[in-house]
Amino acid sequence: MYRLSDECALIQTVDFFTPIVDDPYRFGQITAANALSDVYAMGGKPLLAMNLVAFPLQEMDKSVLKEILRGGLEKIKEAGALLVGGHSIEDRELKYGLSVTGLVHPDKVMLNSGARPGDLLLLTKPLGTGILSTAIKGGLAGEELEKVITECMITLNRIAGDAMAEVGAHGCTDITGFGLIGHLFEMAHASKVSITVDTAAVPLLPETHAFAAMGIIPEGAHKNKKFYQKWVTSRLPELDPLEMILYDPQTSGGLLIAGTPEQIQLIAEKINSAATLPCAVIGTVGTGEAGKIILD
């Protein structure tokens, strides 16, 4: 973030990755939504976007690239931003993403270091994209489930971000590759607080729990657990699949918002009146050991 004046600050972010779905148009939408999310997580509004493309010209038809860019442009327009250019290279591995510029009032910037004891935590999208994507790649899930998780990933965090910016909150982050627990730790550590999670309240995508119970867990979830488990105290039953779901890396996940009970109630009401995905209060912020996560 860069302060331009007392009334305006610039947010600059960049994100890209390799395909996670077969449909190039949907891949473009997912990637753009994921890149735009960082601006919403800081309480800002996207202003400009630039394409980042690595494309195997010798192996794929240009029509694939056209569909990827069409999907990305649709989400940029939905966010109210402008596409102003970009850069492309020829590469053996397909990659796509965005560099995004946003604006925010300097006094209303949301950081992951703002959570305070007594705050509630609101999660604005259900978990499970990593586990379900793994099941789909393994041929264990059908087209209907793929549609469900794709719709989740292409949904912008605009409604939640706008509601948070309007009502106010203490802190925010978006849930991506570190999984819910990883991002909870980052918030707790930066805010010098502890966090207790009401695991029964965490919203899940359909069939996530069933596939996790079958052991359909992406490698990234195991890596997240290996790194973050030293800060976690779990009161879940031994081998409860829900624990691994909480470590599951998410693509274009929801916002995790910390605020007073009054703020969180108003934000949730605004989201529920306009959004199609469930949001839920999933935990509380306490005064315990900084960075400590308790799964209750």
C-alpha cells in the first residue's frame, strides 16, 4: 500500500497460477477473482488490472488463450475495474493471472494485524475447494460438484469487501493457499492474540467432509499441517477429518473478517441479503498466547 494523500492510498497486488480446471474460460474467471480478492481484503476497490500470461503457443490453439482472457475480463468488469494492458511470454507451462491496482482511504485500510480480544471472526465463503478439486481430478466426483466448486471460486469477494468497508472492522485477510488455519495463525500472530474456532460453525462445500474422511486430501493440506500444527491445540476427536479440512489450501477463498459483535452482525446481514454463498461466524479472538489457535 502507498499513501498518495490524506484521502487516498494505492493498493498494488499480483497473483497468477497454473490451470486448476479444464475449462479455459472458467480458469480465467477463477484466476481473476483470486487476484482481485487481495484488494477487497484490504478494504479497497479495484481500479486497474493488467494481464499476466505464459502460454505454450506450439502446443495449444490460440482460442484457448482467448477464452482465458475473456473469463478474466468478465470478472474485471464485474469488479468495476478497467483492463489496461498486460504482458505475455511463450512458455511450456500455461499460467495466467493479474496485476491489480486498487484504491482505499488510508484510515480505512484493513490488515491482518488488527484483530482485538473480544472480536468475532466471520468467514464469507465455505471451505473445501482443495479437497474437492483433488476428488474431481481423481475421477471421484461428477460434473455437478465441479460446477458447485467452480461457482464458489469465481464468486468475487466484492459484496463482503464492500460490506466490511461500509460498516468498518478491525482486521481482515482472505483465505488462500495456507488454508483456514494458516491464515488464522497469520492474523493471530500479527495481532498478538489467540483465536478459538467453533469448528461446527465452519461452512463447508457439499461432500467435502465425506471426501476428507476417505483420505482425499491434497498434498498442500499436509504441508500446511506440518508447518502450522505447532501453534494449534485441537479438541476434535482423534483423526477427525474436519481438522484436515481446516488445513485445506483454498483457491479464491472467502474473507476472514475480525470485528466487534455489532460490526460482524451488520456485515453478515449485508452479505446474506445479497450473496449466494453462506457466511458464518466461526470463532472468537482472545488474550491468550499470540498466534495460538484452539479448535473447539
